[in-house]
Amino acid sequence: MDRGKKKTHPVSQGTLRSLCILHTLVKILLIFFVPSMCSKFKSLYCHLQSKETHEYFKQGWVYIQPSLYYISSTRKTWQESREDCLQREADLAVINTKEEQDFTRQFHKLTWIGLYNNTVTGEWTWVDGTPLKKSYWGTGEPNKFEGKDEGCVEIRFFELENSWNDIPCIDRNFWICEKKYYI
């Protein structure tokens, strides 16, 4: 390679000019046409621009279809955690899929989920009233460790897919709220 010569970039000035024009056209479309299209079509872009959705994101909610999730930064009992979620017009997270299970494990915090031992039926039940069908119990769980009344469930074994642990509901943990929110 000759050190005295300048390197030339393979993009021509004509191509750059075309890209600038295209960029300007896209900006014009977004400013003038997308807002009017939002009233006709329920697109993801339109919904993400809504004031309500923007407020959720500002408050720390995370969207994973079809729900918004709020991860607490403080610790409370299971009941206090649930009350916090209900005040947010949500509830403790109900895990219906492997993707939701994987999501709950990523925070590496002891975290309440919306599963509890229903004292009326004696069965593990979700806060939405549905019975437990698919579980992710850690090895040996649930176990009522040392004879304790362990009626609530936390995410404990983060590195494992089967990360659930039953513990007393009066213990204090972080929590995850879930709010169904279709975009």
C-alpha cells in the first residue's frame, strides 16, 4: 500500500446525497403522516407513542408481550408486595411460559411471584385464581423447611431454570408485578 495516497471510501457522493434525501423523507413521514395513521391503525409504533405507555416506562415498567412488569427496589412481605401491585392496578407475576420464568430469574434477587399455597384447597394457586399446572420448583421444593409454614413462593435459585422456593409469607423479598397490557 502506498502511504502517500489517501484512502477513498467506496460510497459515492451521489449515494450519500440519496441517503440524506431518504432520511429527510422518513422524518417528514413520521412527523406528518404517522400521527394521522394512528387513528386508523393500532400499530406498535403508535401505541408506544401514547402518553399512557410512556408513563409506564418512566415508572420503570418493562414490556414483554403480553404484559408489563414492575420489579421492586425494596423488600416487603408477600402480602405487602401484593398490595403494592394491586395499587399499581397489577398483581404479583403469574408465570405461564418458560420465557416469563427466564425473565424472572435474570434479576438475581430473592423475588416474590404470585404463587401461594391456598389454605382452603391445600393446592398451589396463582393470584389470578388458576391452579398451578407447570412448575419450576428447585430440587427438593416445596419442602416446608424445618416444619415452617412456607405458603408463598420466591425466585431463589437464579442460575437454574427450576428456581422456585417455598418460604414463609412473612419473610421480606423484592417482588415482580405483572399487568396484562396488549400493544
